[in-house]
Amino acid sequence: MYATLIAKEFGMEKSDIYILEKAAALHDIGKIGIRDSVLQKEGKLTPEEYKHIQEHVEITHNILEKIQMSEDFKQITEIACSHHEKFDGTGYYRKLKGTKIPFGGRVLAVSDVFDAITSKRHYRDKMPIEKVIDIIMQGSGTHFDPLVVEKFLAIKLDKIVQGFLFENQLVLTDEDNETLGKYNLLDLYYSIVNNCSNKLLSVFNKYYVGVDLEHE
């Protein structure tokens, strides 16, 4: 969903969005080759365990490469196995840099990190949204393509919270939808760091963490 929202901010063609969505759905298929003891470990991974979990990207490539049936699927494969590449060339597994990383991979890199740190895991809670946005912003130009970050931060909040509704079993009210539709992630970030009214954060957090700060 996040990858699709970014793609739409770029005005991508429907056919390209379709390929991106398929790559997003398949990007972690290689984790079937990672030991459960590592995937389900609570707490920090050891260097050996971290190196092992990195192997899932190459495994993803190897799996998808064997079932390529069209030019589109070749693109899906390349995008799916490049979501851990970093814009400065320090990612894995092929150490691609800048525009050498498939555009879809650069989109998935931002989407994947955002999804990971805004999702509750068995070993940790989700991060406060201001810290999440700060991580994305700080990664611009090193971890992430700056233009992808710019487009991501421009997405309206009413679209972003759609990813949290099922988790918290909530329905977005018309009033909250109207409020959130006026602002994007960057607006939310600056309203928090500049200690502005907490009205926007309260509405956002109602769906993000399932807490209505205004009525606690």
C-alpha cells in the first residue's frame, strides 16, 4: 500500500504500479530460507545472525529468477531483490548505488522501513510517529533516494492511516478523514517538533496506536 501511494505521487502508469505491487508482495519470499530461530528471536541479533538474515534478499532473487515467464516478471524480480540496497551503495546484497538501484527498489526501500518501524512486533512496540518520520528524513541521500523521500512525506495522512485501520479494528470517521486529508507526514512532523497544537497528533494517533489523546 505504501509503495503504491508513493508511485501515485510520482504519477506512475498503472502498468508500472502493477509491477511494483507484485514486487512488494514478493520482496521477502526469501525468508523461507532463514532459520526460524533468527526470524523469531526477541532482542538484538548477533553479527552472525544479522549476516544470515541478510541472505533472504539473494534467496528471493534466486527463487524468482527460476520462475521468470515474462519481461514484466524480470522487472518484478529485480525490484523485489533490491529493497535493501542503499542509495549510497552500502546496502545489500549487490551493493548497488544511486540510480543503479531499480526505481521500484528505491520505492520499496522507503516503504519497507516505514512499514517495519510502524508495525508492532512480538519483540517490540511500534515507534512514536515523530521518530519514524525522523528516521526516514535522516536517511535521505544515504539510505534512501531523496526524491522518493520527498514524495513519501508529501502523502496525505488520510491515506497513510489506512494501513493502521485493520490492525486497530477502527473505522475512519468522516470528520477525522477531513482533518487528516489536509495534512501530510511532513506537516505532522513539524507540528510535533514545534510543539504546535496536539489536535493533529491526537487524531493521527487514534488510528496509529489506537489511542485518543484528546479524550484520555
